[in-house]
Amino acid sequence: MQFGQVIADGGVVMLPLLVFSLISISLIVERLIFWTRVNRNQLRIVKQALRLYRHENIYDALGYLQEQGKFPVARIFLSALSLEEPTPEEFRLALESEAQAELPTLKRFSTVFDTIISISPLLGLLGTVLGLINSFSSLDLGSIGGSETAGVTGGISTALISTAAGLIVAISTLIFANAFRSLYQRQLAFIQEYGGQLELLYRHRYERGGVHTHAVTR
């Protein structure tokens, strides 16, 4: 069966389902690119920044983080390190505040995915109901015969196309949405782990009296 014929047989709800599928595909591709880029580079970024900071190269660490500013973890580190002689508590609050500010970027499109997952099966079911209504409305109860019964049976099978399409869109989106949700949780754990390491380094430096003004223009 040709794709165009499937769309036509599925009824009016196939158009919004097609739009949902295109939106889902485009957002999935964007999220795949984002998470691939983040996971490929962030460990290198934090290790290099921590190494520079640990060896007293504070300005080099700040410059390096500025260069990597397109990555969330770099912006989180930079927000704390660019403060002017903060106390350990202020340093920690800066890390936490910037981490909170990065959450919308990490969770981007999650609401759209949830909407598509919820609505697509309902649209498919609606299309099936409309198809069944159309099939039975054309049936003349006074002259039920083989040809008319076959027509109704074919109409029912055609009506089920929309339900199948809705489920396909919802299930496919759900698989990727759950994967992105898992990546988001791992990212939070990553930020907490290495943010804690940076906070400990700063606290040790602060207690030794080695904190100097090193603010930069962001």
C-alpha cells in the first residue's frame, strides 16, 4: 500500500498525526545532536578546568571555560569561578543557581514530547471511531448481503489504520523521550559530582588564604 493511500485511508486525523510525527522527528534529531555533543566533550572540559584550577592556573581555567561556554557544565563552573573572592557558601550557591538555570536547556522539548505521546493515541482512536461510523452509516440493514458485508469489513480494517498510526507515533516518541530523560538524570549526577569537586578545591584554597580576585567579563 502506497504511503499516500495510507494517509487517505486513515481519514482526517492522519494529517495532525503526520504533523506530530514530523515535529517529533525534528526534535529528536536536535536532542540527539545536543546530547551527543555534550557527552562527547563535557568530561574533557571539567577535567581540564579542574586540572588548571588545581595547579593555581586560575586565569587559564577561566579563559578555558569561556572558550567552552556553549556547554552547560562550563557555564556552571564559570558562574562560580568568576565571582570576586566569594565565601565557600557563596561559591556553592553560585554553582547551584547556575545549575538550576541550565535545567530548561537540559529538559528542552520534554513537554512537547509528553504532549505528542498523550495525544497521538487519542487522535488515532478518534480516527477509528469516525471510520467505523462512516462504515456502518453506509450499511443498509434491509439488504445485507455479501458485497455490503465485505465493504463494511474493509471499512473497519481501513478505519484501524489511524489507531495504528497514532500508536506508532506515540511509541516511537516515548522511546526517545525516555532515553533523553535518562540522559538528563545522568547529567544532573555529573554536574553534582564535578561541581562538588570544584567546590572542595575552592574551599581548600579559601581556608589556606589563597583566594584572589579573578573576576572576568562574561
